[in-house]
Amino acid sequence: MLKLERLTRRFGDNTAVAAATLEIPDGQMVGIIGRSGAGKSTLLRLLNRLIDPSDGHILFGDKDIAQLKGRELRRWRSDCAMIFQQFNLVGRLDVITNVLTGRLYELPAWRAMGQIFTPRERAFAIEALDRLGMAHTALQKAETLSGGQQQRVAIARALAQEPKILLADEPIASLDPMNAKIVMDALRSINQQDGITVICNLHTLDTARNYCDRIIGMQGGRIVFDGTPDLLTTDMAREIYGAEADEAFNEAATSTTLPPRKSPANEGAVHV
Amino acid sequence: MSDIPFTGRAGPEASEQGAVAIFERHRAELRASRRVWNILGLAAFAICVALSINISGFFPERLATGVPRIAEYFATIMPDLSWDVLFAGRTEDGRAVAGSITYWYTDFWTYIELLWETILMAMTASLIGSAVAFVLSFPAAANLAPNGWVYWFSRRFLELCRGIPEILLALIFVFMIGIGPLAGVIAIAIHTAGALGKLFAEVNENASERPVEGITAVGGSWPAKMLYGVVPQVAPNFFSYAILRFEINVRASSIIGFVGAGGIGQELNRVISFYSDDRVAAVLILVVLMVTVIDLISENIRHRFIGKENF
């Protein structure tokens, strides 16, 4: 169970996240929606402490994540994997090493500095890549892959962390619809098969509806909606998205829904 | 509400006119203010040039009288070679014939040994200096330093290292540990650490933050973030700068011997102070040859490497 209590982050006079209070049970798949600047990204970054909160608590078990420092903080980050909109892989490293960096927290310092990984760790990383259908690229430099492939490698890196929670910050915003579907399907099956809590920022409404058990709507840093997809009425959605409603509702342009009849849509899909 | 509609729909012509007029006015203001600064800057530059000409006495007539003396000096260090014995070997009793190349380059193998020592000094100093620069370039990069103090101290330390001239450092180390190449190596290594450290740190500051953020998010420590997130991005540039520095260090280590810190400079200093004029030329030719060859080789390596990495 992940509990947020009045979690707040201010940047100068601007409050990016205002007193967010939430309870997320283990194993849920949560979509956070809202227009640009609503505080979705800040909220996610607060959860794994890429940004420090100004106020409030993040409770996981009996630990207050907001107070962690040093090695304890790094341990939390390794338990709470993150996927980024721009993938954040190390382009000049090969794919397998990128995935192996998911093990960095567990490694003794001398092995981390020598880039010495055991055959068992390598096997684990290859299995993670294979789940995403990317094992054949293991020895390529990450920067040679397409966006969709890079995101799948990034998910494999997250899997290598053996996380309890998986955060995804706009994971499909830079991808075309087919790759977006592959990535969302992968996140969904990680959630269902491994029981990992997935918290995902999404810009488009239909993706959130299709994939998530629960939708949280944010507006101006506040949580204005929290419920199952069927509770999210069109009026509510219009209010959340405001001026960006048309874009968010334009499912053809930005969604994971593939146009029908466009030959085998599942060809590239990954059965994770 | 304002006169200019937010969208162009209400009155396209009127708003366009307004926007153009505003733009033209801003542009004229910007150009006027820039012109003042340009004129001020140019005037300041002209004053500096005039002062430096005056202080250094850079006058045409002094140059005109001085230039022929360069030729005079080269005339005095030219060896007395004569055609008929130019390629003559040593006589039976082991003496070289005056006027032959063998006579001119009697100490050829000593020179070669010293040139080799010079190159080795440059290599060792470049390696040690690059290693120190590598380690310090991460805390000395504004975007990577773990905190302000570490940043401040590593920056100042690098400045100190490159602020003291090599030749002065060499004098100090000759005094400390005695005459020989070790003093020269340490002196050049310190200067290299300072100069390369700054360049490396600037390369680090241009590295993308995204991979670093990725390594932060997997729970990597600060050294792990540097090694996995930054080093792969900057390694080709580091390598190129280090090789360039090696070129510079070959030149530096052929001079540093003047204060007794090893290498060919020591021999050059000796022949100059003994007025063995033709030998000065002999050594100088070899030094120029060595520097040229090293430059060509390292340039080749650098270009090949940079080309391969698509920089």
C-alpha cells in the first residue's frame, strides 16, 4: 500500500502539486490524466524522489519515503522503477548494459565501478529483454534503436530492478500508435502477471480508460477526480482537460487504438 | 480590451499593421542599443592595441633592423659541411672527418636517446595528468557536482594546477627531487591535470542529463551515475583532448630540460651555453622533426577516432 498524505511541492510561488492525498493498494494499475502543467509529472517524480517534496508524507509500509536519505533512498528508487517519456537510456552503452544498470543498487561498489556482472545477472537481464521481444538487440548500442524499441529496453531495465512499483511518466507520448500499444500492453501484463503496482501518466483519455483499473484526474496541482474509468463522465473529462479537451479526445491522432482493418495490428505486439 | 485582437480573425489587416509597427520599433531600438555597445567595444579594443604596441615597442623600424639578425643567427649555427667529405665515415682510428655529416652528428645516438626520453616523459605526464583530470572533471562540472563545496574546491584546485607555469613547477621539483626526467614529468603532469580538467569539465557540462536521470532512477550512487550515465557520452571527446594534450606535452617536455628536468632540452641548453653552434642546429632539426612526426601521428589518430564516433 502506497499512501500519500497532503503531499505538496512548490516551485517558487507556483504550487505544482497541492496537498495530494491518495491510497494506492498493491497491484493496482493507475492512470493519471490531466492537461500539460497539471502536476502529473511532478507527482510521479515526487514518488521516487527525483524531486523532493516541500511538504507532506509518502508512506510505503511503515516507512516515510519523503524522509529517506543516502543508501535508503537509493534502495527505494531501486524498488520503485521509473519509465520516462524520452526513455533516458544511455545511448552509447549497449542494450544489455543498459538493462544491467537496473541491478546497480544490488551490486557491491567495486563491481559497479568495474562494470563486472555475473553470468546470472546477464541471464536475468536477457530474460527481461526477451519478455519485451528485444533480446536480439542486446549487443547493439541503445541509440541505434527506434523510439518504441528504446522504450521496451527501458521497461526491461525497470524489470531488472525487480520493483514493487513501476512509475511511467508519459511512456507513450513520443511513440506512434502501434508502438504505444505494444508499450501499454507490456505495462498491463507486468501489472497483471507480476502483481507490480503500475502508476502511469497519460495524456490521452482513451488509453487511460482502456488500460487502467483506476483513473486519477489532476488539475492545477490538485486531484479533482479519483475513480474507476466508468465513473469518469465526459463532462468531468472536459473539465479536467479544459482547453486541451479536443486534443485529448482525438483518439485517432494520439491514442493506442489502432485504426481498424489496417492489416495485422498484433504483428508487432508483444505477448509478455 | 486591447486594440489588437488576440487572434487575427477580428481584423487581420489592422492587427497585422500593428504587429509590424511594434516589431519595427523594437528592432530599431535593439539595433540602436547594440550600436552604442559595438562602438564602445571597438574603442576599448583600439585603446588596448595602441597600449600594447607602445609597451612592447612593436614598431616597424625596429622590426626592419631586427629581421636580418635572424638570418645572421642561423648563419652562425649552420654547420661547416663540405661536399667532398659529406658522406665520409669514420677513419680507421675512429675519428670523424671535419665537414662530414658524421662529424656534425657525432652525438646522434645521444640525441635519439634524449628524444625518446622526451617522448616518454610526455606520455607519462599525459597519462598521469589525464587520470587526475578525469577524476576531478566530474565534481568540477556545475551540473554534476554533488554539492557547491566540492564544485568550488575542485574548480579552484584545477585553476591552481594550470595557473603555475610548467617551467616554474619544474624548477621547484628539480630543487626538491634533483635533476632528471622525474621532475619534468611531475611538473607537466600537474599542468596537464589543470588544463585538461577544465576542458573535461566543460565537456561534462554539455552531456545530456537524461541518461544521468535514468541511472538516478534505478538507484545508482553518484559514482555510478558518472560512470554509467556520463562517461559513455563524453569518452570520445575526453580521448581526443587527451591526445591533443600529448602533442602539446611533447613540445613542453623538450623545453623543460632547460631547467634540468630531463629530456632533449637539457642537451639543447648544454650546446647553447657551450657555444657549440653547429650542434644547436643539429639538435633543433631533430626536435622539429620529432614534434612534426608526433603531431601528424596524433592528428591522424584523433581524426580517425572522432570520425568513427561521429562527433
